[in-house]
Amino acid sequence: MPALKRSDSAARKALMDSAAALAALDGRLDMREFAVAAMLEHHLGETAGRAAAARSRFPRVEQVAAPLSVVLSVLAEGDPARFAAAASSAGLPQLLPVPLEGTDWEAVRAALSSLRGLYPLQKPRVFKAFRTALGEGTQRSDPLPVLALALDCAAVSEAA
């Protein structure tokens, strides 16, 4: 990552675009591709490394319902029960999933950018919803540290 960070913005964008093109080959964005998108955006995106990028703009989760729906839809991998449980844990039980076929990296980047703008006290609630959307099992928790980075927050323990 340090070498990639030193490259110019055009090279970083080309890398992220190439990764997006590879992810788009099968027509859907899965959980692992999502984690890669989050990591690349955090470390190499236009606002990477700038404190102003994490400026809080949204005091309530309800203000980022649409971006949250995108992220939870990808993490739940089309499972309506996991999506509904995650939406409820975020305090938005009326939230509807987005079709995975129409979800691409640009949508994920935009959603993560919006969620990053949540007030810090709201981020654990969203992170708990991420964990719920992933479901049970150690393999499903793999993207959690990357998602914490994407939100600019510490990973929240199971008790949170």
C-alpha cells in the first residue's frame, strides 16, 4: 500500500478502475469484492489521507438511509432475512434492499463516502448493522476490519 499511495492520482484511479472492471465481469459485486473496494477507496481514493474527508455531516442514520441500503444489500448477499435484521439493528426497519445486479463499485464508493460522513456516535450502530448483514461465521467477518477503515472508525466488538 505505501508504494501505491506514492503513485500519482491518475495511476491510483487506473488501479481502482481496473479492479472495478474485474469485479464487474460476473455482473455482481460480492462481499469480498466489496471489501477490496472499501480498502482501495480508503487508502487510494481522492480523499485518502486528508482529515477533512472524514468531516461529520450527518447527525442521524436516517440521513444516510439510501447509501446504507446499498452497503447492507451487498453484505447480505441477497439474503432478505439478513438484510432485514441488519436494517432493524441500524434502527431503520423500513429500509429496502437494492438489487445486487445494479450495484457497482461507483455505487459502493459513493455509499461509503456518505456513511463516512456520519457523526462518530452513529458509526457503531452502522457497524453493528454491517456485522448483522454478514451473518454468522468466521469467514463472513473477514471484511469487518476493512469496513471499519472505510467508515473511519474502530472495529466495534460483538458486545456493542
